[in-house]
Amino acid sequence: MVLGRVIGTLVATRKEPTLEGLKLLVVRACDVDGKPTGSVAVAVDAVGAGLGEVVLYCAGSSARQTTVTQNRPVDATIMAIVDSIAVDGEQ
């Protein structure tokens, strides 16, 4: 899983029929302080995340292991909304 921040939404009016009804969000990888660290991904939202939230997302075959994405052609899925992060006893 990768820590990331939702930075946008994606709308595609024409797409693979099995993707109909799925919410697509743009996510940028970040560190535990929320600072950008890497690439941007388009991820299916399986948990109701929103713009600006810190999330956990997975990519590759793991992205198809949720009830929302099973047997669908997705490469990234938001699987959790982060409430808090504690590192070395500090939040």
C-alpha cells in the first residue's frame, strides 16, 4: 500500500463498461507529513474519499481485490482514508 493525498477527480464519459459507476480520483504519493514524494495515479475510490484527504492506495493486481473492483480492469484502488499517523510516538 502507498500513502497518498487526493489531488483531483477524473471524469471519463466513454470507458470500458465494467468501469461504469466507479468514482475515479487523482492521487499523489506523499510522506507521513503529507508532502508530495512521487508519482500521480488515477485510482478507483472504494471507500468514499474526497479531495485533499490522505489515503492508502494499492496498485497492480492488489487493486482488484476489493468488492468494488473485483474482476474489473483497474490498476490502482483507494482502500482506506487515513485518520491519523503516529511515527516514533508522535502524531
